[in-house]
Amino acid sequence: MAVTASPRPRDPTFDILKGLSILEVMTHHLLAAGMRKFAVQFDPMWWTMATLSRILHFAVPTFLLVSAVLLARSVASKPRPDWKRFFSRRVQRTLWPYLLWTGGYIAFRLVWLRDQSDVTPTTMALPLSGSVSIPSLLTPERLFINVFWGKAYYHIYFMVVLLQFSLLFPLLFAAMRRLRMSFGGALALGAVLQIVAFYMQRHWFTVPFPASTVFWYCMPVIVGMWIGLNWQEWDAVWKRWRWAIAAIAVGGLAMYLPPALMIYVGKPISNELFHLGIKLYCIGIALLLLALSTTIAKTQRLSALLQRVGDRSIALFLIHPLVLFLLGGPKVTGFIERSPMPTITLGVVMFAITWGLSEASRKTKADRVLFGR
């Protein structure tokens, strides 16, 4: 008689972590809009929003860490990995929404944004029918960049990174199970691989969009997989490592934030220091948020609220940049600008509309098509 693993109850920790992360993403994008629309460049309010925007720049590594934890836990919970089910779910939950929303945002750029570089007519030769004039955004070269690198809109690249991680996951899973390292070993391995990725990008491959590759996020992937494979040890790891993790986050921020702000005024920076700093900061803050999420999970009201937000994170992620753009129209912007705190007002309206659209997709069951859920 075959033995099957009994399903575990859903752990609220990870929905809470996703909820915190999507709120960070939306706030990060909101601050960028507020800097453009409601602040005078380089005045105190502008610098305040710029600093907060740079500090709130850890969502992709955090989302990758929680994805690695959840996938490693799920696969490891079964006597034998069911790779057919694994990949069918990745197609449903990641590939399909990615392709659908990539097409949607390309259409959005052609119909609403209409940037000159996108809509300029370009003649393309066809094998049998001569030539045809099309918008430059639809040329094969531009379409390849938009689809392969996740450049249909500024936030879509995360889905490409998630797809790459899904493809590599079986190899990483087998390797991490064989290595049987400690948490410190996983952290060190992730750091070494991250430095190797930096070196290879600088001297060998020169990928045009390194942030669109999973290799740019070695630390959260490796550490997240270790945590997923050893979840029962996380509480003990946190107690032993909490001060070191906090030091990594603070030290990384100290390395990353000054050059990040110097970029705004066009001053030269050390790319090595900038990238190493942001990677250390992001892995540190992701682990701190994981610990915070386990604490919040023990409460009721805040836990329930963040779980709902986290459960809708993919819808909120994909929808909110479109809502933010539409709220930038002159009439809407004028109304918001007259409010006492326009950036906060914009954020409240953006979140309310995005949440309403997410809820509407659930009630109509359109989320199955739109978000693979």
C-alpha cells in the first residue's frame, strides 16, 4: 500500500510575509510617483521620499525567498517529488499570468502610453507579402526583449525571474538536499554564488538585463530553499542568528543607501559596493520580515488582515501599476494635489481601486484566468 503525506494546514506566516512585501512594492512605486508629481526636485520633501523609496527596495528578493521556502517545503513534504504536478502548477500560476499580462501591458503601451519610441511606424519585410508597417514596439527585436526579459512594463520582470527559478528548482532541490549544510553554510554559499554572479556579469557574459535573471538573486534563493527544507529549525536559527541578521541588514543598508542617493545627483559610485550592499541589505531585511511574520501570525486582527493582502498579492502586484498610471491624469492629479497630503491620498486611492478590482475578479471567478488562482 502506497504511503502518502498528509496535507499540512496552511501556515499564515507566508501569506503575512507576502502581504508585507506587496505593501512595500506598492509604496515603493507610490513614492516614485509622488516624487514626480507632488514634490520639487531636491527639496526636503523630495529627498525624504527618495530616501524612503531606496529603503523600500527589497520586494523582489523577499518574494523570491518566500517562493523558495514554500516550494521547497511543498516538494519535500512528499515521499517522492511529483515534478509533473510541480510544473503544471508553475504553468498555471506563473507562466500563464505572465504571458497574459505581458500582452496586456504591451497593448496598454500602444493604446494609452503611446511613447514615441513605441508607436513610431517601422517597416518590416515579410517573406511572401513584401513589407508591412507596424509600431516599433511590435518588431521581433522589441517583442523578444519584452517577452524574454520581462520588459513589457517596469514591474513584470519579477515574473521572468520566478519562471527561471521554477525551471532550475529540481536541480537546486536535489543539490540542497545532498549538501545537508547548516544555515550559516547556506548563507555563505549564497554569498559566494552572488559574488561569482557579479564577477561573471562584469567580466564574461554582460547580460543586458541582469536583474531579470535568477542568478542576480542567489542569496535569497539559496537561503530560502534551506529554510524550506529545514523549516522546523527556523525558530532555533532565528534565536541564534537574530543579531547577526540585523547586523547584515543594517550594514548592507549603510553600504547601499549613500551611493543609491548619489545616483540621483549624477555622482559616480562604486558599482561593486552598491550591488554588494543592496544584496546584503535585501537578504537581511527578508529574514527579519520572515521573523516578524511568524510573530504577527500569533496575533488575530493584524494577522488576518495581512493574510488577506498576501493571498491577493499576485493580483495587487499585476494591477497596481496600471491603476497608478491612470490616476496620473491631469484632472485626477489636480484633485489629489489639492488634498493636504497628496502622496498619501494617491496611495489610499490606488490601493482602494486595486483592491476593489482584485475582489471583483474573485467574485466573478475571473481570477482563474487573470492570475492563475
